[in-house]
Amino acid sequence: MSGILVVYELAGDDARSVLRVHAVPAAPGTTSVPGPRTFCGRDTFAMEAAPAEPHADPGAPWYAPEHAGRICPACDDAVGNG
């Protein structure tokens, strides 16, 4: 599933905890830079790119397993539910 990146919507606290995990298409002409909007339409400006691409392995979901409870349902639907 190339061209799809993962970004984190973070809490404003000191711990910078993950509130929601979103999928985003790569910016035009790149494979590793998130585009300006997530699949659900949120602005990615204040979001943080995930450190790895969990979807790179065949059969793996697009998000990291430890964030399964925080995935954006609209992004999950757009990506095809992993």
C-alpha cells in the first residue's frame, strides 16, 4: 500500500500522547512526506509523522498495533480497513 503514510494527532500535554491515528496520502512527488490533508480531511500541519510504516509488511494493518484503539474510523474506511 505505497503512498499512504501514518500521522499522529497529539495531545497538547507534555507527554505528547497520541489522541488519534490518521492515514494520509504522500505529498505529490514524494513517498515519505505526508500530504496536507488526512483521508478524513483533517489538516496535517500540527500532526506528527509516525516513525515507521507499519503497513509496509504484506498483510499488516496500515497503523501500528499499539495504536489500534486510536485509529480514525474515517481514515480506516478510506484505506480499506488494513
